[in-house]
Amino acid sequence: MWGSSSGVSGSLHSQTEKNIFYLDMNEVVCDEEGNLKSSLTFDDIHLYGSKYGIWVDYLKENGI
């Protein structure tokens, strides 16, 4: 589910002339099957609040 980015990335890639970009954070929060890593989630959808630092670190290194 999470590993499939064809819908979102496809629509965003088509908007490049508008300077829209995305960061694929799946590499840091998903397992090899594209699901959220079980150590990061309590319901397979949402991250534990204590795990949002992973996103912050990823953004600092790759985006902002």
C-alpha cells in the first residue's frame, strides 16, 4: 500500500513545470513489502508520536 506511489508521484511528476516536488520517505518508514515498519506503528497506518523524529531527520537531510 505505502510502497505504491504511482498515483501520487505520477500526478506530482506531471506538475514539474510548476516547481512541485516530493520526497519519497517510504525508504525510512516502510519495510521491503511497502508497509509501515511494525516498530514504528500501532495500527499499521499511523506512526507512534515518538517516531516522527524520523521524518524530521529525513527532511533535514533531504529537503529543508
